[in-house]
Amino acid sequence: MLEPRADEAAIPAASHHIPPPLNGYVFVEHRRSALSHDTFLARDVRLQQHPQQQDDDRAKVIIRVYALEYLRRDEECRFALERECLASRLAVHPHLLPLSAPFASQTDLFVVEKYCVGGDLYELMVSAVEEGPSAPRTGEAESEARPRGSSGLPSSVVERFMRELLSAVQYLHRTCGLVHRNIKLETIFLDEEQRLRLGSFGLCAALPPPSVWTGNGEEASDGPGGTASSSPAPLRLCCGSKHYAAPELVQGHPYQGEGVDAWACGVVLFALLTGCFPFDSDKGDDALFRLLCGDVEAHLAQHPAMAAIEDPQARDLVRNLLRANPNARYTVSEALEHPYLEQAK
């Protein structure tokens, strides 16, 4: 089953100070707090068609407020914000979450992002798990076929979501030269038209220039019998969330960023289809990491939820995105050409 999100804690708005109107934004309510920032729902008065119309979703935005003093002390958070803002300026795509230009007061930095009325996919899946298979979601008809006992979403919804997600990730890789490295249910949002929007670019990285390496975390040999190939140089920072971490991340190897993103997309696909994670353990993180360092594909084949996925094409795509060997794993471009997603075009 999906575990509760632990990165942010909701705090009642009444217990938190609402900032005064600033820079054309009227703060409406406090949403949640994290160690580094507070999150508010606000209205952009410039987008309101009528001054008295306060329920227009098109005028709503999400604003994260960071204390400048905190950012001066926390270099990692400051760099993540810089990466996020730079990436949002570079990457413009129908299925990426846009950011507006950030602004600052004497004490705080304000980061403005699009308000997604549909929330994130984590919230959607928690609702799906709690309601069970009988409740229709995302506008699908109640008669939509769903495996008995499954807490996943209808197949037609999963197909569309995955095509939209993979097209956004492909754009990042091919057009922008970026890898996301934090793809998960909590960073994927639904806008007012129920279109998927991938956000949270704080861990993204530029793809390094090509170099000669073996693809398994070792520098290639120039001698006879070497398996060298010219491909992007490996990344080294271990980041992201544990349930979405590819084996090469857990094992501490230098890695190809595109493969790590593809693995995370496979975890998202599995979760959308089944309502649970493919790799989880109630015995703690050490047990989870041992699992990811072991026979991943045997574990996946024996997972009860895997057998509950009725569509053989869906199972095949899951298997190919969750290959332990990054060289055998599907790329996002290959996934987009898979028969399971063909009917979602």
C-alpha cells in the first residue's frame, strides 16, 4: 500500500500567519509547512476577470515562501531553488508545471507556480486506495473495467497519464538536455483540464557531455576486449525518494540520468495500475535496499499485485521499465512506442 507522505506536514491555516497582499498576489490560505518553506494558496489579481470573483481557479496560484536567512544558511536548498528556476525557464511543455518569475521582499523569497486544481497523483491514489475499486475517478464511467480487488486507476486513465508523463520526460531528455531525478506521484499534478503536469525540478541535472564509459558504473578500457561506448558521462549524486530509486542509485554506482528517470516512470506506472509500490518493505529501509540490490526482476515477477494486472501489455511495459540492468531497461522513448500506450495517442 502507499505510505503516508513524510516530506511536508499540513498545518491549519488558522495557526499560521497569512502574508499581506504583495506584488499583485493576494494570499488566501496556508496549505502546509516544510523545514525550508511554507506553502500558500494565493490569487493573482491580474488574472481575475472580475475583482469580486474569488473562486476562479485560473487566477489561483501556489506560492512557496522561503526565508532569505534560511537560504543563506542552507546551501543545498539554495542550489535546488536555483536549479528549479533555471529549469522552468528552459523547459516549456504542455505537461510540465510552469513557474512564474520569483520575487523577494526584505525577508523572504516567493516562488510562484501554477495552481493545479486536481492536486497530485499521490492524493489521487490515496483516494483510490481508500475508496476501493467501486468508485469512479477522474471522470471515468462506473462501468470501466477494473481488476477485482484492485486499487489502481482505470486502464484508459493510466494509459493517458503515462503517455503524458513520458512525453514530458522525453522532452526534458532530448530537447532540454536535462534529467529530472525526482519523478514520483507527489511531483505529478493534474490541472483544471485533468492534464498531467510534472513539476518539482529542484533535483534536476544537466546531462553531461558524452564520454567513454561502460554503462555499469566503471570507466571504459581502451584495451582489447573493452566494452567502451560513447554515451553521456555518468552522474554521481544519489537523490530522489527511496520507493522510486533505481538499483544503480541504491548500489552507489555512477549512473545514467535517463535510466533513473525511466525506472521512476516504471514505479509510477506500477502504482497507478495497482495502488501499491513494486518495491516496499515493512522491515525498514535496510530491507528495501537489500531487495533493490538483489534479484529485482524475480521479486517483481512474484509480486501479488503484478499478477493482478490483467492487461499483458501493461505487465510487459512494467517489466521493461523496471529492468535492474540500466542498459537493458527501456528508455522513455522506447516506452512511448510500446503497444500498451499506442491506443492512448
